[in-house]
Amino acid sequence: MAFYEGMFILDPTKYARDPEQVTNAIGEMITNAGGEVVASRVWDERKLAYPIAGFKKGVYWLTYFRMEGPGIAPLERQCQLSDEILRQLILKLDHRIAEAIVQHINDSEAAASEA
């Protein structure tokens, strides 16, 4: 299985109403396409460089997941059909840095839970 990073720009109004439902939908899309979510978190809410579907702001959601290559095309198609996702970018990561990224995220989450 290859390791991927997905950056999703989410509809800020739908995210504000029910963040758990919107983010769970992304995880479900990945799982339905044959993937396994390793780590997932909100990155930031930012002003967009140009309006997308009438929105001037977007919530950036960062997800790391494992998946076989043929599952990426159906995942991207599901993202395009989703009302919650304005844009997505999925990148394949080198396996050498993937484990370091996951370790860093897990360490950050552990430190946050201790505080």
C-alpha cells in the first residue's frame, strides 16, 4: 500500500454547523475506496485566493492515509461530487518520510492530550 497526503478545502458553513459529520464523511470516502486513514486533523481556516463556488473562506482539512493506487481515481471522483468539499489535492508520499510524519502527528496528539 502506498502512503498519501490529502488536503481538502471544506465548505466553511457546513463545517461550522457539524464539523464531525463533515470530517467523518472524508474518512468514509477513503475507507470506501479501499484506504485506511492514519491521521487526520484540521489545518486552518483561511481566506481563499479566489472565490470557489461563491465562498471566500475555506476550512483546510489534512489527512494522511494508506491506499492502493487504483483507489485514488474513485476517491477523487467522490470528492468532486461531495457538497462538503470545495477542492482536494492528493499527493503520494515517499515511504521514507511517511513514517516520520505519522510519528510527529502522534507525538503532537499525545502532547496535546497530556496538557
